[in-house]
Amino acid sequence: MLSVVVRPGARFLGVAAIAATALAIGGCASVPTRSAAMQSSPGVTLSANELQLRDFEMGRNLSARIAEAADQIIAQSTDPAVRRNAMLWKISAVPLVQEAALRNDPQVAGIDLLAFSLQQVDYFTTGSGRSTFGPAQAIAIEAARDAEREVMTFVSSALKSGRLSASTDAYLRDWAKAHPMQGPTIRRASILASDWEALGMSDSSVAATLGNVDRTIVNISYRLSYLNETLMAEARWSAELAAEDALRSPRVDSLFGTSTAALRSLGALADDMSALLDRERAALAGDIDRERVALMADFDRERAALLGDIARERVAILVEINRQRELTFRDLTVQRVALEATLTAERNSVLQRLTDERVAAFQSAELLAEHSIDRLGSALRQIAWEIALAALLVVAAVLCGALILVHRRRVEAA
């Protein structure tokens, strides 16, 4: 029971740590659009900030649903044990819901909320909490199943497919059965202990999620507001539980003294909150400065090493380029000489063939001229003979004509 009473103090310390983080480094972060786990799960349609705000709102809804169901059980039951178990339920379950909703990676937070709702249904139906509330058990079961349906609808609405895959749904239900809630104070295993590859995420993305401070700082005001909504209620519930236990204990005075001391310690813690925040902020600022200096030194070393590697690669590339260029020029020279030799040989061959053809043409022309002259001489001689023969025939005809005329004149004279 003591662990239940001091739970609000632990919550104060969590608020102090978160507030110190916000005061020290809030305002110097740039927010990524998608978280590390979301980058390994492209099926999520929302941005990291939008999904994280919806995680917070879902955590508020689940906390309110649990508180209302527990109050309903307390109001209806007259059994002190049932009333105590109902108070333990909301005192224990609400911080667990907040823990799941406040995961650094919004996708991990949504999956953990769904795992919590599945574990809670199993806890009240078949687990160690199946008879916790006696006749009012149906109220807790109905609230748990309503919470499961609400978270399942929320997770499905964030996916492109509009519903959780059958394999992931089966895996989560099997995981919830293998990691049941235990005891009236409701101890549970977180989904962070799960097999991430079965959920479509890698171990490296989860490690990156744990170091993703940027989005946590940007949403720090929402986280503080969410925690503060139930902080005083949790303290009041713890005080009521302590009073209930004190009234039923035979050592009332001792328990009242213990409760008074606890409340006095709680007040002292609240009084020292400002100093605690200052100390945490100063320590965190110092750690951040040291991390920043170390990170800048690592950046300088990496940059120098990278520049050295680039310079060496550039020199090697230039040497290789020069070598390739020389080899190319050498090959071009050899090919040019070979081409010139080939062209010269081809030209000489063509000129020789042209010379041979010209000589052959001249010889053919001379032979043709000689043959033509020989044929012309024969033709001229033949023409000369024919002219001479014609002349002889003409002379013979003239002589015959002359003789005929002479003969006629002689006849006429006779």
C-alpha cells in the first residue's frame, strides 16, 4: 500500500524532469515531420506531431473512462474490498495510460495504448482481475472493452488501409495474453519489450526514437498539461485510499501518523519544487553544453576526415583521368597513323589503276586510229579505181559517140 501512496510523489518528479528539459532547451529544436518508427512504417498517414496530439487525447479519454467506471463501482458497491480494488484500479491504471501515451515516438505510443487496452480486457475477463469487483465486474469489463474498441478505431484511422493488419492484430493479442497484467495494483509489461520486426518497425528506429528530443521539446507544453490534469486527482485518490485503509486498520493512530507524514512530505516536495527545477535545469544545461561541445568536436573530426577522404579521392580520380586521357590519345595516334597509311595505300592503288587505265585507253586509241587509217586507205584506193574506171567509160563513150557522128556524116556525105 505504501507504493500506492507515494505514486503522486513519483509523478511530481517526472513533471520536474520534463519541466527542466523544457526550460533548458525548449525553443532550439527543429521538428521532424515523421518519427523514426513512422519512417520504417510508411502506412501511417498522419504527421508525427498530429499523431502525438491524438495519442495525448486518447490517453485523456482512456483515463476518464477508467476513472468513471471505478467511481461507478465505488458508488454502487458496499463491499470495502471492492471499493478498495476500484480505487487501486484508477490509481494504478491512469499512470500506466499516461506512460503509454507519453512515449517519445507517437507510433510507439499508439501501439502501446492498444496493447494496454488488450491487456486490460484480458485482466478483467480471464486474468487475475476477473473477480476483483464482485457483482460490479461487468462495469469494469464493459469499460475495458469500450476502451479497446476506441483505441482500435483510433489506431486504424491513422493507417492508409483504414484498419490494422490481421497479422499485427493477432500478434498484439497474443502478446497481451503472454504479458498479462498482474495484481490489484496492475503491473504490466510495456510494448517496448516487444519484437519490433513483428510490428513492422526495426530496432534501429526504436533506438532513434529514444533519442528524439526535438519533438518531445516541441510538445512539452501538451505533455505537462496532460500530466497536470490528473496529478491532483491521483494525489487525492491516494489520500482517499490511505484514509480508507486507515479507517479499516486496527492501528488507526499509526496509520494516521503515517498518512500525515506522507502528506507532510508531499507538501515539502511541492515547496521544494522550484529549487528542484532549478537544480535539474542547471544540471541538464551543463549536460547539454558538454554534449554540444562533444558533438561539435565529433562533427569537426568527421568533417576533417571527410574532406581528407574527398581530397584523396579527387587526386586519385584526376590521376586516373589523366592516365585514361593519355591512353586515349595514344590509341588515337596509333589509329590515325594506321588510317593515314591505309589511305595512302588506297590512294596509290587508285592512282596506279587510273594510270594503267589511261595507258590502256591511249593504246586502244592508237590501235583504233591505225585501223581507221588502214581502212580509209583501202577505201580511197577503191574510190580512185572506181573514178578512173568511170573516166575510162566516159572517154570510151565519148569516142564511140564521136565515131558514130563521123560515120553518120560520112554516110550523109556519100
